[in-house]
Amino acid sequence: MTKITTCEVDTALDLITGKWKHSILLLLINGESLRFSELKRALPKISQKILTAQLRDLEEQEVIVRTVYPEVPPRVDYQLSEYGKTLIPVLEAMNEWGIRHAEKMRTR
């Protein structure tokens, strides 16, 4: 077992917590790149303002890359950055733990 000498869990959780960030990340993990409208369609309960804010925050944290294509009308794609891809095993582990925990709570 690894001995933890510092606690940067808050740092990691600040990045992925919030009502929508994990959902956005999961969509981008499962797809190559997505347009804003595709993200909005996949998350129908999120407002455009919140989606924009969450995407900007993830971009500022260098977890996602925003690519603007010089077309008319403009096309903007979002995808995980190489750095963001390092979150995949973390999110997969959290998802697996969540599945086991939900099952445990159902069977108690």
C-alpha cells in the first residue's frame, strides 16, 4: 500500500467536481472531439452559460483543448488534451468504485 504524505485530494476534486464537469469529461473521454452543440445536446439540463463556464474552466486547467476552425459559421471543437487524458484512469477507478459502492448499498 502506498503511503500518502501530502493531501492533494482537494486539488484533484476541485478540478472534476461540480454538477457538470465529470459529465463533460466522460463525454469527451468516449468521443474524439465534440462540438459545443453536441455537448449541449448530450447534457440537455445544462444551461448554455454554465456549459460555457465549465468548458472555459477545464480549458484554463489545460484538461481540454478548444479548437476554433476559421469557417463560416465558425466551428469550435473540444477534446481532452494529452494532459487531460491522464485523468482517464482516475475517472475509470472512481466509476468502478461507485458501481461497487452502489451495489453494496443496495444489498445491505
